[in-house]
Amino acid sequence: MGSLADEPNTLYFGELRFSERAKANIKEVLKRNYVIAAGPEVEAYQREWGHIFGYKHNVALSSGTSADIVACKTLFDVHPKARRSLNLADNEIIVPALSFVASGQSILEAGFKPVFVDVERETLTINPRKIEEAITDKTRGIMAVHLMGKPCEMDTIMDIANRHDLYVIEDACEAHGATYKGKFIGKWGHMAAFSSYIAHLICSVEGGMLSTDDGRIAEVAASIRNHGRKHGSMYFDHERLGGNYKMHDLEAAVGRAAIENFWETFNVRKQNIYWMMEATKDLQGVAHMNIEGPNEVICPHAYTITLKDPAQYDIAQLYTFMNNNPVLNIKAKRNFGAMPTQHRAFEFMGHKVGEFPEAEYVGTYGIHFGLHQYTTPEQLEKASEVLHKFFAENKK
Ligand SMILES: Cc1ncc(COP(=O)(O)O)c(C=O)c1O
């Protein structure tokens, strides 16, 4: 079987190619003949991760979802009012209505009630002007999701959080290396969750990281990663609820090679996104696409298109056009959908369509596709051609 590189007519969301360094790292792990979770390779991976972004403590985990779950669970130890309860609604975490489903689901899995807040259509991130009205005496934290690599308005969010004694978790799964007002995302809040799944800028096959400058949060997170074990005590001594969220040495071996190339990957992906932003400038009248404000550096995660006027173009037609195009099959995906109202998984919470109009709009009329480090100049040209052809020929 060939690799994805043998399919130049398909633009996948992301690709994993094992560099020589990754192969050498894996061989080293195999030589040891045992692959322990959270072992020596993981330790090195955590250290090296900390060096690129300047996070003091880094806890490697099995996925970005695990990172979100572990981040939320730490609040039971660090937030003075958070108490374990059989009633989820006793502890709330605010989260944008629009995100990959892991954000909302992780809050529930950790034992909190997610309280959804609408997003802004242009930025796809939580609308800070709507956060305060969602705060109650049960609110323990805010999960700010830097969706599509676009930083949230972190200074405003931190100001709200500080005034209400809330912890801020940055879901930075799609935002490695992004900055807001000159500071890396993940340095604004109390902790940040990252994913190293294939679509992301650092890939360890599967994996995640919880980064924080707070030693206590890191200590609690490391315990939660391993079923809430008490550090340094007799083996089966569990002082808090946790789970098995461990990364293992083989994943860390792949991740370490990705860290080594991080800025190279970042710059190539950024060039690709900038190229597409420039090439599709003339389509700005019909669609919202990636934007970068003066105060930020966006992470080149993916390219997003949200129709400005659904009366003019049909999003389902665009999706089919992109995914089955003879010029270039662009593996586009829906812009996630509003978690509380557009996914049956959240139906039990009782929200009704119309409560989150912006998230629902983006979830209905938006799609995105990958422009990654292995996307070729030919693929970029062809992707732009496909988009221009669609908008030129398919007006209703
Ligand atoms: C915003 C967001 N949060 C959480 C996750 C979960 O990460 P993972 O797929 O590694 O579990 C993702 C995944 O891509 C994501 O995009």
C-alpha cells in the first residue's frame, strides 16, 4: 500500500510522515524492549515541549480529549468552591457552543455541567461579551477554545475570570504556537490542553499535553493521569478520581521528532494559509474565511469557509463539489456544529435550536479543510481553482 503522498489529487486534512529522527527515536525505545506509559521518552518529550513554548510544567497525555478532561478534573483540587457531587450541575464550566465535540464532552466526563455561550461568526471563538451573563455561583471555570488556531480575546476573558474567581482552561488543541498580544496562548489562562493528533502541528500519532506554569495544577494533573494515585505512597492509594490518560514512550518518540521541526512546520503551514488568504481575497464578499488581527499570530491549523449569504450558495453543494472534484478532492469537513443544539449527544441537556444563533449558523453554513506542511504548491493552486470555480458557477 502506498502513502498519502502518492495521492496528489487528494488534499487530506493532515498527514503523518515518519522522519528519520522519528524512526531513530522509535528504534531506541524498541531496544529497551519495554514501552512504559509515562516513561523516559515521555519525560524528555514533556521537557522539550516546555522549551518551545516556555510552559513551566507539561504533563503528556493520551489525547487532546484526555487533556481537556484532566484539565477540568484538576479544578476539584484547585478551585476552593469546587466539590465532587453526584449532581453535575453543582459545578459549572463555561464553554463556547461551537467547538469540536471533545470540548463540551470532556467537561461532562470530568463531572461538571457545561454552560454554553455563543461564539462570534467572524472569529469562531467565544463571544466575551456574553460570558458574564452565563456566570452563576456554581461557575468554577471558563474553557476558552482557540478554534481553527485563532486566539480568543484572552485579556477580556482573564479580566472576567479574575473578577469572578474562575479558573481558565485554554483548549489549545488547534492552536500550537499562536500568540495573542505578544504572549503564547496557553500562557494566558491557568492551564492549556493540546492535541497531537495527525491534523495538528505536533503529531505523536495520538496524544495530548496539559501545560501550565502552576506547579500545583501540574502535580494534580499527573496524579489524575494515573487514576488519582498519591505520589510516593503505597501503590494502590488513590486520593482523587482520575483515569488512565497516559501517553506511552512510542508516541513520545514520534512527538519528539515533531517538536524538533516545530517552527519549520509552523512556517510552511503559515505560508500555505497566507497564500490561500491572498488567493481567495476576491471571495471575501461571499464567505468568511481565516483572518488575522494586528494583536495576534494565528496558528495555521486549517482553512475555514463560512457562507455569508446562504440564499446565494448551497453549502451541501459546496461540500460535494470539494470532496469529489476531478481537479482536486478536498477532504472538507463541517465547521463542527453547535454542541448543545446540533448534536443529538447533547439532547438530554434540553437546549433548543435558536439559543446559539451564531454557533448554529457556522455549524450549518461553514466548512473547513486542511492546508498542512505537506500540501504542495500545485495542490494550493488547485484548491483555489476549485473554490473559484464553485463560486463562479453555482450561484442560486
Ligand atoms: C478544539 C479541540 N479540542 C479537543 C480536541 C481533542 O483532541 P484529540 O483528537 O487529540 O482527542 C480536538 C481535536 O482535534 C480539537 O480540535
